[in-house]
Amino acid sequence: CGRYEGIDERVKAFVDEEISVGDFTLSGGEPAAAVVIDAVARLLPGVLGNDNSTADESFMDGLLEYPQYTRPEIFRGMRAPEVLLSGDHERIRQWRREKSIEITRSRRPDLLAGILDRGVWSAEPSAPVYLGLLHHPVYDKNRQVVTTAVTNMDIHDIARLARTYGVQGFFVATPVKTLQKLALKIIDHWQVGYGSEYNATRKAALALVRVCGTLDDVIIGIERETGERPVLVATSARHNEGSTSFEALREMLNKETRPFLILFGTGWGLTEAVISRSDYVLEAVTGVGDYNHLSVRSASAIILDRLLARR
């Protein structure tokens, strides 16, 4: 290690590897040498006393480490996150993973970009993915719980999205029998009617659509197809505390084998009752300003692309 301005450039002709400890200036090379020695020595077996100590730290999987908490539970009015006190190891693991991604995205987005470039999250999802479009219970603009109308455009466009991104099934849920019949009539036109011969690609997309009455019916339908209860993921244009990032959910889809049901609400969105029974709430799609009123078709297109598209 050198002092003053550094080592004579000609000496580098005899150097096998040059290491930088960061973008800052020191008065001498001694602190930098100590950093390198400590960073390398702690990876040697026996140095830390527990080989597992290096398995879950910053940069080990390309991400910065999650926040650390210890006792007491409340320190100067600040409480440790409830999930860390729950004893649920899977929830704790997922919380830590989401926080690692969140911190990395905030402080070192270059690391996150590097992960995507290396294809860590580019694989096709191993989890079967289903979509659910709920027409009840949803909010109107006054946050009253209502039942919305089924529309031809929603069925067509989201079915085409589902087919494009490899979704296993698209459930349209409405408790209104007349609207169920309308949805089935639209589907039949493209499955067995004139539309089935006129447009084969539309037929393939509409083949993914199932019509049912309630969210419980959707869950039962997926259980019958897969033999497992689906993991429920709610979407919302509103900010929800503790929401799951797109990166974290994409990673789950790449690793899990359980079916996932992504729920979309018509009208002014899913009710709190639906959100509260979901396993995860996906972070909101946001633009560049305060305006955040995408149609359910637009929002579902953005969400599916972020979660399922090949990168």
C-alpha cells in the first residue's frame, strides 16, 4: 500500500491484481489494507467461529442486507417490526428478502440492474399463475361497496394478456347471474360460434376464461385444477403499508411451485375485506405525478409485464 499520491505507475507492471475499496480518498494505504485483510480473512473457515455467519450478508446474493433489530422490543418509542416477533420463519424470511430488495433499489440500483442483466430473475415462473377479476366486492368513487358491470373489453383484453404471458387461467367473478350469462355468451362466440373460425388467436385467449360468482369460487376452481390452495396476491392503486415489491413477487414466482392468484378489482378497486384476506399486497403502479387512475386493463398489462416478461 502506498502513501501520499499513491504507488509509482511503473510498479504496477509487477502487480497481479489491483483492488479498490471504494470511491473516497485516504491519507495512506494502511486503512485500505486493513479493510481488505478483514474482508478476506472473515471468509476463511474458523475465523468467525460459525460458518453460517457469512451466509446471509450484504452482497452474498447481489443485494444489500436487510435492517437489523435486537432487544428491547421498544426503544425510545420505536417498535421493532411485528413480523420479526411473530415466530413465523417463512414470513420473517420473506420480509427480510423484500427489505433487502427495497434497500438495494434505494441505495444501489446498479446492483439490482446487474442481477437482472445476469438473468437471476429472468427465468419463466415455476409457479402456476392465475388472474382473478372481481366485480364484487369493490369500491365506487365514494368508497361504497358495490357490484360493477362486466365489460366485453375487460374480458377480451385481459384474456389476451393472460395468453401472452403464459397465465394458466383467468377468472371473471360476478355474483349477478345476468352478467355471468353475458360473459359466457361472449366467450362462447369465440369458442364455438362464428368467432372461433374467424379469429383463431382470439379463440386461444378466450379459452383461458372461467366465469364464477365469488372469490371463494375462484379459489375452489384453482384448488380443483392444481390440488393446492392458491397464494392470494391483491393489487391496488392505493399505498398499502408492508406491500410486496414487484422484484420480490417475481422472485417468489420463479422459486415457488404453489399456484398464485393475482386479484384485480374493477370500479375503484378491491375492498379492504379482500385485501385483508390476501397473503400479499403488491406495490401500486405509479407514474411520474399524483395522477393514478389507470384502467384495470392498463394496470394488469403493466403488472404482468413486470412479473412475467422475459428480461
